[in-house]
Amino acid sequence: MEPFFGGMRVTNITTASVREYIAQRLEAGAANATINRELAALKRAFNVASQCTPPKVPHVPYIPML
């Protein structure tokens, strides 16, 4: 996950960039379950950041699962 999202600001992570990540991981041969676990961790990080006072992220993007 870090090589893809590592240099990206949290506000630049969108549904489109998550879909690009999924395509890249599938092309690399990762199993669907592995990708779903990685996406679940990303989704959890966004949800925790949005629940802080004040919120650390302006919005939580839709993160599609396989």
C-alpha cells in the first residue's frame, strides 16, 4: 500500500485512485482477499481520522471492495 499511496496527501485519495490501486494489485497477482484486507485497513484509517475532534480528513471517500 505504501508504494502506491505513500507520497499522496490524504485529501488526494479518491475512489478513482483506490480503483487504480485495485487494478495495480490485481495485475501484480495479489489475491482478492489480500486486497480486501488492505482496503479494509485503509477504510478504517479514514473512519478513525474522521471521528477525531477536529476531524483529520475533510471527507471519507467511497472505498469499493472486491
